[in-house]
Amino acid sequence: MDVEPPHAYVEQRLAEFAELVVTTIANAENHNELMASRARVLSAGDDARRRVVRDLHDGAQQRLVHTIITLKLAQRALGKDTARARSLLAEALDHAEQGNADLRELAHGILPSILARGGLRAGVDSIVSRLDFPVDVDVTSTRLPPEIEASGYFIVAEALTNVVKHARATRATVRAGVNDAVLRIEIHDDGIGGADPEGHGLTGISDRVAALGGSLRIDSPGGAGTVLLAKLPLSV
């Protein structure tokens, strides 16, 4: 018995249904990936807060406690032993200054003050100034939304940290500019290539970019250096 071929309408509907299934699966995968990315960002934020608490307790807080105790001892020594009072005051001042330095260092790790004062260009310049190999910088000096400046700063910082640790590069280039309401950040090095997109540093960059609705591309063929391109929409 001959079977008649499906009607053209049925074939079209089947094709549309198949396309819908493929799209649904892709959207589900993208949604799951985005949720996982956001979960990693939240987890990283929690870890960072715990580090801040620990660093405050072990550093500046201990300095402050020591300063208070020493000042109380100096207060008791006043009028009785001037030399001891002066020595205690000098010790208290030293601990206060060291505590202040600890707080500055901690604040720099959270969000550098130069970033708030001078924007992304100033922040990138501060990163580059601490490196011991040449980095060409072409970064916009236009002020951007704070969350974009902060993310751009940490993307550049993490990317250049990877260059220093793994790339064996002799120089690097950082470019960042705005086009069509999108910040485009490109970091290129002349190292050995072969960067692992699943590595901790690059995963952190990927999560940060995804959380802002941006895109990330990494080209790192063996022996040909690495190019990292991140695009961040300015309207988050």
C-alpha cells in the first residue's frame, strides 16, 4: 500500500515545531548558564566580604585596639613619667599610622580611590604603573557609569594579572572606548597563547561580563599571544 507524502502544510508545521524546540533548548541552556554565572558572582562577592572582615579583624582593627590601649597607658603615665608617656605616645602614633596604611591597602583592593576620582583611564594607568613590562594604553578618559568603570577596571586588572602569571609576554596593549553605547575593552599580549577559558581568572571575567549583559571573546592560539575582547552595554 502506497503512503502519501505529508501535506506541505504539515511539513511546514513540523519544521516550525522543530525550530521552536531547538530555540527553546538553546534559550534554556543560555538561561542556565546565566544563572550559574550570576551564582558564581554572588559566591565571589560573599567570599570577598569574608576576606574583608578577616583582613579588618587581623589588620586595622588590631592596630586600633593596640593604639587605644597604648594611649590609655600614656594617659596614666602623664604627670608621673614624662619619658614613658612620650614613648607610649610615639608607639600609639606608629600603630595608628600602620592601621591607616592597612585601611588604604584594603580599600584599594575593594575599589581604588583613583577610579572614583579619575575614571577608567586613571584606574588602568594605576594598574599599568605597577607592572614591570611595557603596556601600551589607549583608554577613553570619558566618565562612565560607576558599575561600568569598576567592571572595566577589574577586567583589565585580571587580564593583565593573567598575562604576568602565564603568558610569558614581553609587552601588552590595552584599548577601551565607547561606540554605540557599548564599552569595548581589548587586551592583547605577545605571549605564548593557549589561555584556558575555564581558568579561574578568565571565568571571573566571563561572569562579570555576563552579569552586565555583555559579551566576551578570547582568542588564544598556541604561540600567537592572546586577545581578550569584552563588550559592556552602558545601560545595565
